[in-house]
Amino acid sequence: MKKLVLADRIVTTENPAFVMGIVNITPDSFWKESRGGVERAEQLIKEGADVLDIGGESSRPGAEYVHADEEIRRIIPVIRSIRKKSSIPISVDTRKKQVMEAAVSEGADILNDISALEDDSALGIYASSVKIPVILMHKRGIPAIMQKNTSYENVFTEVNSYLIDRTSYALSCGILRDKIIVDPGIGFGKNLAANVELIRNCGKLCGGTYPVLMALSRKTCIGEMTGQSVENRLYGTLAADIISVLNGAFMIRVHDAAAAADTMKVMKYLEGKKN
């Protein structure tokens, strides 16, 4: 059984990994079907998502950052509406304390920070004070230019070292060990070879001390492996998610919750973990 420790409760799944469904309240996220609001969130819940990840700032390659006020304007009405109907854990994809503070006040549960608490010096202390889990991701540079430098001498060593450093920083802010999740940042300043290496070894990050989130859904590396456009990368995504979970992933971040949820159910049965 997998456990996700929130501020006020523990959420569990009998499946081999949690399914996090993506709700992008943005005009420019790379997969248009992920864009939406309350209706998309409700659909993901119906499809079997265990967690929702709501974002008001795109982090696709080439994207520009937006102001905190605009993020808040985009995401708060959606969080407020979800909370009237569901207690599903809500993660917020943001780098800013101001945004996370507003989100938590409306019922958000998890911080998903692509900057691993680097971009806002107050965010780590805030996360500690409200006892929420944090997802710390590796990236190189900012989304606008991150794919201009994708070479590594040893990608696993470099990403692993970075995540060890950022988890240490999170602990120094008072964030508890069981509230930390790491993400190798597939596609964030990485080429195909680097992404493949990280997928193969995701469970070894930080020596297996922390649970690992893998965000692979419909990304460029899936297209490079399959030769498919973003619209036709579902099957490749499912294969990569399965491999990631077999290699130790704790949670998969997806656009297609129904397909991912069924995949996890089948894995549970075939691994002999049925109820």
C-alpha cells in the first residue's frame, strides 16, 4: 500500500503508484486537452485520478513565467469549486509563496515546485508551517531557454546530487522527511538520452530515501521514442509510466487519468497485489 501524508490526513492506494491528473489553467500548455478548469478537474476525478495537479503558469519549453496575481486569478476559482464537491488531494504547480498561500486557504494540499524551493526564499518555510507535502523537481535554467543546454557528463549523478541538496534544504526549512517527494524533471533541460537514463533509474534517486514523482505524459521524449505527435503519444506514455513504476516511481503525473488508472489496476493484479 502506498501512503501520501497530507497536513490533515493520510491518503492511500492499493495500486503500485498514485495517479496525478493534470489541470492546466493556462492558454499555452503544450497539450491542449490538459487545459481547462472545473469541468476538466471533475472529469479527471471521474476517470480515477488520485490527486489533481492544478497550475496557472505553463512550464513547457519556451514558456514565459507569469505574475503571481495572474496565477491566483486563474487557479483559485477552480480550487474553490472543486472543494465544494470533492476532498481529492489538490496539488498546486507553483514557484511562489503568494500563490501557494492563496491556494492553501482554499483547500489545496500539496506544493509542486519546479524550482525545488529555489525561486522564492519564503516558500520552504511557509510549506513547513502549514505541514504540506512538497514536490521538488530538477530543471536546468528557466523554461524559456532550458532546452538550449541539455548535455551532461553523467545525468543521473548530476540530477541526484541536485535533489539531495534540495531535500537537505527542505529539511532545514522544517519540512518533515515524510512530506518530501522528488521529481527528476523529465524534459526540463534534458535530451532523449538523459531522459531515458532517468526513467530507467528513477527509483535510485536520493538512494531511495524519498518517493519519486514521474511526469512523462505525452512529452517530447515519448515522441522521440515513438515518432508520434503529441496527439498520438498516449500508448507510449503508458509504456513509459509502467517502466517508471516498475523502477520505483511512487506517483505518475498524467493527462489521461482513465488510461493511467486502468494501467495501475492491471499492474496491481499482475504483481499479485489484488485486494
